[in-house]
Amino acid sequence: MSTVAQKPITADEFFRMPEPVDGSKQELVQGEIVTMPPTGYRHGDVQGLIYLKLKLFLMNNPVGNVIVESGVRTERDPDTVRGPDVSYWSAERVPLSEKPIGYPDVPADLCVEVVSPRDRISQLRKKACEYLNGGVRMVWIADPEDQTVTIYRRPGEGRVLSDDAEITGEDVLPGFRCKIGEFFK
């Protein structure tokens, strides 16, 4: 019996697919769909708090847009589309007047991943490298278990902040600052 190799799907084809009826999350990895189960309550709470802090800042400082679970292209031919928990695009990359229907053709400036109970930190570090290699300028990995955020600006070089330490947007989101603990209230 022979098997027929399936042609990798593109990011545009992936975008047009229906959402899974079971609520699972999907990403496109080198043309193949990867399905993950829903993340859970605590994960969603931390994701929401990070989004809220960034959104409130941007409402007073309209320099870009923050989005929840929007696809970010990290590779082409075959395409990879990751779904960070939170992402930020500066107005330089996606003008404020534009609201792309699908996945923007440019990488996000900031991608945030929240660790869920099923995640392995090594996988999230690898994903952070993928984001950075794809043109994302900064990646945060927020860990609800130990209430830390690891900041990546270069592949393999993370800086861990916790408790009362203050996270900033650095040159990616100038003026943004927040105590790490506020992401985990």
C-alpha cells in the first residue's frame, strides 16, 4: 500500500479554513496543521491581563494595535503561521487605519506566549526563536506557575523578570511599563 504525500497548505488557505468545532487552537507549521487543546482558565486570565495592560496603554498612546490570538507568519514556502496569545504591531508595520482581514504580511513587533500546563518550556523557547528569526522584535513568555516573564530580543538569550520587577516595552513599545505581578493578579 502506498501513501500519497499531501501538498502543504498555504497561510491563505489556512486562514480560510473553518475554526475547529471543539474550540481547540490550531497553528500552521511548515504547511501542516497542528492542533492543540484549549488552554484553560488560568492561562486565559493571564492572557487577558497582559492584553488589557497593553490595550489600555495603547488607548492613551496610539502607536500600534494589540491583538489576541491572531496569526503571525514566521516562515514562507512552506508557510508557518503561529498564534501567539497576544501580539502587538506598531503603526509603522501595520498602519492604524488598516485592519487586515487575514494574517499581516509583516511580522508583529511583540509576541507574547503564556505557558499552559501542557506546554514544555523548551518548546516555547524554540517558538520564541522562530518568532525572532521571522522578524518579530521582542518575545515575552509569561509563566503563571512561577509568575515570571522571560524577555527575548535575540534567539537563545532570555532575561527573566518576576514579582515587583518592571517590564517595559523598550524600543519596541516605548513608554510601556508594568510590574510583572500585575500580569498574574
